[in-house]
Amino acid sequence: MLNENKKGKLFVISGPSGAGKGTLREKALNDIKNLVYSISCTTRKPREGEVDGVQYRFITHEKFKEDIEKNLFLEYAHVHSDFYGTLKADVIRELNVGNNVLLEIDVQGALQVRKKIFDAVLIFIAPPSIEELEKRLRNRHTESEEALKIRLNNAAKELELKDGYDFIIINDDLERAAAELRKLIESQI
């Protein structure tokens, strides 16, 4: 699947919804040379302010299922009633030309990547507590009460898998966690 002589390194950031993955990525990693952010596909509806091709590629359930059948995804998962996935070709192209690639994906997807790209660096972003996570999710005002319960149930299961990662960053203080994430990635490049 990957060129044995790939020149770049793959970094995977994941953790429960509301842990602050996207905020940390934007704060810490936007200006690291030769680090490319790979935009995932999703079937969920865009949130207010999200733009197709920037935060995600928003596609239909039918298109996503077609792409699964064509084996186009490096990883994909059914999470919170929608599909999320990373296109294989995007990642391979960037790694093979020498860019380091950053994925911000769910825990299911990260564990799939680990099986396919053994030297990928997996970084788990954890909330300081499940109570803080619930507070963050509620403050986003993006989910119904039912969707919120699903996300919190999933978060509890995802937190149990954090020991399968290379690194764990607790996002209890945004500035400290962002600095830790940046230092970690720079040290691995």
C-alpha cells in the first residue's frame, strides 16, 4: 500500500469528541514545516461555519459506501450515526513526496491506521475528566440531548483504549497542552 521508501511520517491525533483535538491542532501545528493536514470525509451535516474541503469533505452516505466498496479509505468508522474516513491516496501521495501527514480522526480509525502503518505516531488527546468533557460538549450547543448521550457513552469506551497509543496528552490547559503537542511532533519529525 505504501511505498517502502516513503519519506514522510504519519501522525494521528485522536480522542473523544469534545477533548479539544481540533483546537489543539489549530493552535499548535499550523506552521510546522512539511506537516500536511489530511482532510477526512464525513457523512454528517456541516456545523455552522464549516466549509466543505476545509474542515471535512462532506459526502453522502451513498458515496461513502461506494468508496468503502472501492477500498479507497485508509481508515473509516461509523461514529455517532455517521461515517468518517481518510482517503488512502491523499495520505500516500503526501508521505511519498516527503511531507509529514497529520490525521485528526476518531479512536476506531486510529487503531485501524496502527494495523496498516506500523510506524505511525498515535497521540491520544484526553479531557481532564468525563465531567469536563460533558461540560465542553454541552457548551458547543451542536448536539441534541440524545446525540450528547451517545457521544458521552462513546467517550467512556474510547478512554479505555488510550493505552494503545504512543503518547497521551491531557487537555486540561489549552496553552500547556498545545505546547506539549507541538514539542512532541517536532521531536518526532
